[in-house]
Amino acid sequence: MTLPSVDVNLFVRNGAATIGAAIESVLAQTWPALTLTVIDNASTDATAAIAQRYAAEVPRIRLLRRHVDAGLAANCARAFAQGEAEFVMPKTADDLLAPDFVARVMAVMLEHPGCAMCHAVGAVFSGSGQVRYLYPETHRLHAIGTDPVARAQHVMARYTSAPSFWGIFRRRATERLARFRLMAGWDHAVLAELALHGEIRHVPAPLYLRRDGGKPVPQIARAATEAAQHGLPHDDPLADLSWMTPLITTVHAHLEIFAVARAPLAMRQALMAATPRIFRARWGPGMQAEAAAFAAALPQLRAVPGGWRQRQIAAVQAAIAAVLAEADAAVA
């Protein structure tokens, strides 16, 4: 039996300290039909040289060098859209894989042809290699069944941590995704949309090893803005303001994704109606606090000259109105 190929896309910028271990963890996989594409985002340290040495020695490794840092979302979009392998796995250069990660995840993918993505339980390890803790069971996705709306709602109600994103994706499902939004929560919206096109399952074993855990939500939100993805300060006077309301922005990203998803109109309308309700149940107090903080900051924000800032203020106000109608009056 010929095994299907898995294309691992490893994104890195200035990761000389960890890129070698990340590559080794991919090469150690027991699944033989595997290729590795290292995408170097304009590193200024020894990252590219280290990756080049591996590529020169191992034929199934190739190195792509970017002249500018494209950002995480753009790198993921490229991985999903380009390549011939039926299965693709986006990956960071900080994290490691257990040797049987690909084999065990692919066993699920092959057993369930309707599965669009499968991930594994995440474990956080320190720089010394010691596992500190496992991500809780509530972080694992199990969006199964024949109802696409129910699958997407499961993801919205459950997705919390990145180990549930760094799995193996079926390319025929990722090719149906809309253009990625450069804003906080883009990965949340991507997985919810993906669930419309197939199941999302997990392997109940700690096979994904995350270095030092996740970053705080505000930090992630600032890095996800379009300005930051283009190498500009997140608080540049011309930048968008979505980083000020990361939770509200995440919810609004779902509304934008569902509005253009490749799905029947009734399905998209049902999901857009359910989105505020699901996330209010999860993040209600946090979103209320964001709206209040944004309202308090409005006088200073409006003092910045130029119509562009007014447009960005209006965009955040529209998101608040769509997600928290009662808070919109206070902001206005």
C-alpha cells in the first residue's frame, strides 16, 4: 500500500536556537511519506544557514527564503494553498513533535475520509526538555458528525489553544477556505470555517510538544494585526485598532468568515446568528471590559488627525455593535 504524502511547512524567523531541534523532530517521524518545507522569513541570524545544511544533506527537505517577514497567517495561507501533497501540516520552529505524531494522526485521517483536520494533545515543555503540564481535555476538538453547522458551533464553543490548530489538514478542505483575516483570532475563524467542510478530530495522546506555552492574548492580538504582519508598529497612527478589542475582534472575524463561506445561505445565516450567543457565553465579561476600555480611549483616539483613524474607529464600533449591542450605546 502506498502511503499518502504529508507536507510539513515549518515557518521560522530568527530561530537559530530552536530550528535544528524542530527539523530533527520532523525527520524522526515514523511516517515515511513525508516532506519538509522550511520557510525562512527574512531571518537575520544563522537560521537560514542551519536550514540550508539540512536541505543539502536530506533530499526531502527544501528551503524557501523570503526577503521580508510575511507573518504567521500569510505563511499558513501559503501552506494550505500551495503544494501537491494531499495532506499538509503547518508548524512553528519552536515546537517539537513526538516521533509517532504523524503516524498516529494520519491513522485517524485515513480511517475517517471526511476528516478535514486532526491534531494531538499538547504538552508544554521548558527549555531543558522537561514537560511541565498537559493542555486540558476541554482544549481538544471533536467536531464530528454530518451536520456542518453543529461542527462549526463545536469549534466556536471549544477552541482555545494553539496545539489544537497545529495538526494535519486535508488539502481538499483547506482549498475551500476564504482568504485569511489579518486580525486577532484568525485561527479561531479558520478552524470554525474548516469544520463546515469536514470533521475535526484529535488523538488523545500528548504528541505535540509546545515550548514554554502560549503568549498572552493581548500580545497575540497585537502581532496579528495587518500593520504588525507587515512589520509596522501595531499602534501606528494609520494602523487598525482591532488589537484594542481582541476578543470582540475574534468574534467579528467569525461573522466575516461565515458571510463569505462556501456554504448555502441558510447555513451561513444560522451560523452568523449563533456566533454572538456562543461567544457571549464564553467571553461575555471580557468583551464587556474591552468595550468599556475602548469607550474610555475614544477621546484620545479621535484626537489623531486624518480620516483613516475615523474609519478604524468605526470598524471597531461596528464589531462591538454586532457582538455586544448593549455596549454599543456606551461606545457611541
